Amino acid sequence: MTPHPNTANATRSFTPWLLAALLAATVPLVAQADSRNLLPRNELKLYNQECGACHLAFPPGMLPAPAWQRMMGALDKHYGSDASLDAASVQQISTWLNTHAGTYKRVRANETPAEDRITRTAWFERKHRRIDTPQVWKHAAVKSAANCMACHTTADKGNYDDDSIRFPKGLDERFRAAFIDD
């Protein structure tokens, strides 16, 4: 049995519209997923390998370019450690960091956080203002304000969304209210 000629034409003309509608419906979902991820699409394996060997390889968009430049220029005195690398690695990582620096929506290009620390940026202090107590930052389950993974369960994937926050085990319950974003 052959289909009616008008039915076949209707199906062919309907298919592009259906595909366009489906695509239009999924594009916002893809954009939304990307907006939650602070890591650039072109992650640098060398950065993850070298910097991630000692601590979380922080998304470069969390600091302005001048902060990354100063940090990469003083790796022999990297927050009390010698994190020196060969010149080619320094150049490759520096270029990548500068390309993606300050892309987080709250980072100001002209901001100079104290000691070039992410935890001393205005946006970090504002976002964590209710948690900023020594008991929380020094607790065994947290260790420091720079230990994002203590609370942000998907920080290693570049996602710091409030939905992925967990209350650290062993932390006094009186601090729980500070983990609820207002």
C-alpha cells in the first residue's frame, strides 16, 4: 500500500518544523547547564595536573588576570610552598589562565584581592558572609576557606551552584543556618 501523495508531502514539510521546535526547546537547557559551570570548555590538562596535584584546580574565572599573573610569576613562593614549574609549563598555564581570567560574573577586572586569594575577593566574602567564622573555616571537615569541596560537592567540576552544597559532617549544628542562602 502506498501512502497518499499529500500525506507524504505533509510529513516532509512537518519534519523540519518539528526538528526546529525540539532544538529550540533544548537550547535553553544546554545554556542553563553551561551557565552553572565555571570551568572553560577547553580545560587545560596541564593546569589540572600541576595545580590540581596540591589543591582544587580553581576555575580561572574566579580571579582577575593581574592576580593570576602575579601568582604565576611567584610560584617559588606559592602561599608558603615552592610550586615552581619549567618555563614552558608556566607559559602555557599563564596564557590559559589569562585567557579565561575574570569570567565569573562577580569578578571585577580591576579588583586586587588581598594576597591574590580567591577567598579574599569581594564576591567570595559577600557570598560567604554568614559562614565567615573561624570555627567553620578551621573545622577538621573544612580546614580552610579555600577547601571548596568541603561544602560544594561539585566544585571539582566547576559547579558551585547552591543546590550542590552540603553541610560538613561534624560541624556544630548551630552553623547550619549559615549554609542556607538568602
